[in-house]
Amino acid sequence: MIKRYKKLYYLGLLATFLFISNAQSNETTPFTESVVIFNTICAKCHEAQCSGRMSFDDASEASRNHIIRYYGDAKDKKWLQKELFTILNHMKEKCAYYPMESPLPLKRVWSSDVLDKMTTLLERNYFIPLGSFSPGKYYINLELEKNAKITVHLVSEEFEMVIEDCFTPDNKKLEIPFSITDKGNYYFRMYPKKSIRIVSLAVKGVDE
Ligand code: HEC
């Protein structure tokens, strides 16, 4: 008798586990490429647009040309147009960045193979979730492929800009200090003047 209950108990556990992991994988569907495009290119106008819903029911079809105007590469990619549309919908309804599947690297050091997935190929705009920070003083260490002017943003999950500035690297390296006053998730964004790759990115606490 007890044995039977045990079996049921484990089956229940398994079902719960399957349910949870399935729900999670749905929630974090990796639209990585589209999320990066949206959060760099479309973000210029659509970031923090929290109006609750789309204007039209057929907005997806209606906005096709609009999307292509700002991201020409989406012209023959229906899936990309669709994903970009879904991401704007998420921004409007949840007032939040679309979740990205990007496990935080150990010690907050990102190497180029990971970074290459968080950039738009042509422009080399980057959008990288840096994870959760507690209040304190930190700095970003950037190593670039070449010396070129870049614009860097550090944005909170509430869309507050902590860094919004233009930098010129010295010998392909940059150290950018910043302070966090509100605990939460933060996101790094980079717009280079010329298309350049990030070789490595690290974030350290001042006392580390
Ligand atoms: C220069 C500013 C600008 C850029 C860049 C821009 N948009 Fe828009 N977009 C607008 C404006 C203005 C509207 C019409 C008003 C509104 O809904 O915000 C709009 C409307 C839309 C709509 C219809 C929304 C609705 O409620 O019906 C979609 C979808 C959309 N944009 C997607 C995108 C995507 C995807 C990108 C990036 C590839 C992008 N936009 C880039 C300014 C911009």
C-alpha cells in the first residue's frame, strides 16, 4: 500500500518537474538575435514603451514595411518580423525587456564566443544582460578588436540609464566605472562608430 503511494508521489513529482521545466523553456524561448536587434535598433524609439497594447489588431501585417525600414535585413525573414513584433508586444504589455537565454558566465567575464551571439552582425551593436547587482561601486573592463569610438549604455530593468556616454578606447582597452544605487538586473548596450567586435567584457566590484 505504502509502496503504491510512494510511486504516485514520485510520478507527481516528475509531472510537476516536467510542467515547470516546460513552462520555463516557453518563457525563455531564445529569440536572442531578435532581442538584440530590438534592444539596439528598435529601442531607439520603442524602449520603455509601456502603453499596454498594440494599436491595431492587424499590427503585425501593418508594421511590416515599418520594420523593414529600420532593419532592412528583415525583408525576406518572416520569422524575424514576427519575433520583433512579439518582442514589442512584450515590451508594451509587461513593460520589460524580453527574457534572453544567456547564462551568466562565471565571475562575470564574457568571452568573444558568447559575445558574438549578442550582437547584430552588420553594425556590431551589442546588447548583453549583465545580471543582478546590489548597490555598490563597480567597473566594466572592455577589450576591443580595434580602437574606435563607442557609445555605451548601462540600463536598469526599469529603463534607468546608469551610463550613457561616448568613449575612445586607449590601446583597445577601456575601463568604465559606475555606481549602482538600486538593486536589480542591468543591461549593457554598445553602439560602435565603426563596426568592431568586443574581444572580452568583464564586470568587477571595486573591492573584488
Ligand atoms: C525612429 C523611431 C522608430 C524606430 C527606430 C522604430 N520604430 Fe516602430 N514605430 C515608431 C512609431 C512612431 C510608431 C507608431 C506609434 C507607436 O505605436 O508607437 C511605430 C510603430 C511600430 C509598430 C506598430 C505598433 C502598434 O501599436 O501597432 C511596430 C510593430 C513597430 N513599430 C516595430 C518596430 C521594430 C520591430 C523596429 C526595429 C526594427 C522599429 N519599430 C523601429 C517609431 C520607430
